[in-house]
Amino acid sequence: MKLAIIGLGNMGQAILSGILKNNILEAEQIIAADKKFANADFEIEEKFKEINITDDNKEAVQKADYIILAVKPQIIELVLEDIQNSAASKVIISIAAGVNTRTLSQYFTANTKIIRVMPNTPALVAEGMSALYYSNLVEADERAFVEKIFNSLGETAEVKESDMDAVTGLSGSGPAFVYIFIEALADAGVLKGLARDTALKLAAQTVKGGAEMVLSSDIHPAALKDMVCSPAGTTIAGVAELENKAFRSAVINAVQKAAERSEELGR
Ligand SMILES: NC(=O)C1=CN([C@@H]2O[C@H](COP(=O)(O)OP(=O)(O)OC[C@H]3O[C@@H](n4cnc5c(N)ncnc54)[C@H](OP(=O)(O)O)[C@@H]3O)[C@@H](O)[C@H]2O)C=CC1
Ligand SMILES: O=C(O)[C@@H]1CCC=N1
């Protein structure tokens, strides 16, 4: 079994790291295609040095059974044109935001198996969330293999294709919204006199701990919030300010805008 990864950027590298770290494939079973990294002068992480990296997408596709497309949506059609004649009867896995199976399938024969995945960057620390959509030709063993890859990067969930834009707005883009929240918490700590590194640690661990409480209990987030709010205490004073500044509405709108942009990229 051989895997090609086209595009070794943020997500391509995260996926490659997970596969190697978890021994899902041996280095010699993987071929990556990215001009930048095929150039010997370019800095590449030590752990990727055993991987065959080419600047020829077609060569990578020809040598593989599974192909992960990890290039930007804006250039994916160029890549698809380039590889379409080499991809017959292979499993195509696209992580590109917005690009739907209708667009992808235009480049391949009717029996090409297509999988869409929306991962996120916490995959780099094995805390990713990947949503997977399998088109109906994909066989059980192929699903199992692809699921294994993305399970090595964190959690997975199977979704309908029609949910992919929502997923992209929430868990695909969501890490950026969380980082902004963490940065703002830390800035507030600094404003109140904390050292920057202390403030950042407090902020990040608070978000991590809050997420863990939600994931590991059946308690609704609203009830968990109530447990922090003492009557006439400190927290409810802060909560009132968040409501006053329409924090929830800003978050909801951010996810909605990101999902709409995903829809746009698919047109
Ligand atoms: N970043 C994220 O949080 C997430 C991204 N995605 C999706 O993943 C995909 C990749 O995103 P991301 O990793 O952030 O993007 P990056 O720009 O970091 O990675 C894309 C890589 O592909 C390379 N590349 C450009 N053109 C070609 C080509 N013709 N053939 C092969 N490789 C090429 C780029 O090189 P160069 O830099 O020289 O152009 C770059 O190294 C996107 O479609 C995005 O929607 C999905 C979920 C989360
Ligand atoms: O911003 C983007 O378009 C990509 C897709 C999801 C996260 N990053």
C-alpha cells in the first residue's frame, strides 16, 4: 500500500507527522509532492528526511494507491488537471475547504473513489478534529485505512457532504478563533499586571481545562458556566460584560461567515 501527499504545507506536514509517529505506514510507503521541499536547499524537518519528496505530482500519484490532496482550494483544479490521467481506480482524499465531490469527480473516471476530510491544525499535537465524508464507491477497508490515518491526528467524525461547510466554519477554522480568545485572555492578564508567559499559560490551560470538562462529562456547558458563577461574585460580573458586548453573537457570526466562505470556495 502506498500513499501520496500532494502539498506539504501546514496540513500536509501535520498528516505526514501523524502517520510516521503512529507507524501507520513506513517512510518508503509514502511519496510527497511539493516543489518547495523537493528542492534540496529548502529546510525540511529531520523526521521527513526519509520520505521520497518529488516536484512531480503525476509521479507521486502514479506510485500510490491513496492520494491526499493538501493544496489550497484556489489551485486544486490545476493539480487535478495535472494528475487526472494518473489517478484511475485510486482513492482520492481531498482536504481542501469548500471543494465538493461534484467538482472533484469531474476530473476522474466514474469509478474513482473520493473522500473529503476537514481536519484542523491541532492535528500537529494529535489533538485534531477531522470530519470525514466518504462517497459511496469507497470500500470498507479503504474507509478503515483513511480513518486510521486521521485517528492518528486526534478525533474523527463521519459527516454528510452537505455538512462540510458548517464543519469547515466550526472545527476547520475554529482553532483560529480559539487562539484569538486565548491571546485576548492573556492580554487582559498582562493588563492587570501578570507576566506575559504566566498570563499565556493561565489562558491556554483555562481553555484546555474547560474543553476537557465539556468532553469528559455529560454536563451542558451552560451548567458548567453556572458552577463558576458565584452569586454577586467575580465571574458573573465578567459574564454580564461578555453578554453586553455580544460575545456569543460574534462567535456565531464568525463560524457562519467562515462556513459561507467555504460555500463560496465550492462554487
Ligand atoms: N490550515 C488549516 O488550518 C487547514 C487547511 N485545510 C485545507 O488544507 C489545504 C492546505 O492548506 P494549508 O496546509 O494550510 O496550505 P499551505 O499553503 O500551508 O500548504 C499547501 C502546500 O502546497 C504547496 N503547493 C502549491 N502549489 C502546488 C502544486 N501545484 N503541487 C503541489 N504542491 C503545491 C504549497 O507550496 P507553496 O507554499 O510554495 O505555494 C504548500 O507547501 C487547503 O485546501 C485548506 O483548505 C483544511 C483544514 C484546516
Ligand atoms: O482558512 C482556510 O481556508 C482553511 C480551511 C479551514 C481552516 N483553514
